[in-house]
Amino acid sequence: MKNTVTAEHWKRFLEIAEENPKLITNQFCGSNVKAKLNTLWQSVVNSLNSLVYGEKSVSE
């Protein structure tokens, strides 16, 4: 299956970004900034992969 970004992927990503604006601005504060960012991106990956159009990892 080809891993193509669909309109539904963009819709889900925008919903997540609206709920988590720091994802776009990358303005995390405090300790463990990298861990917080990785956790947030992993949740994005999980959400997008749940759409069953193919899977990608955080690094992709």
C-alpha cells in the first residue's frame, strides 16, 4: 500500500495542531523539552496511523 497523505490526514493533523499549538511553534518550556516534544509527535503519529492508510514512524 502506498503511503499517501490524504485530506483526512491533513484534517486530523490540523485538529491536533489546534489542540496543541506548541507542536507548530515548537515553544516548549521547562525540563525534559525533548521528551515532551517526542511524546507529542508520537501521539500525532499514532493518530494518523490509526486512519489505516499506511503507517510511518516519527522519524519518517
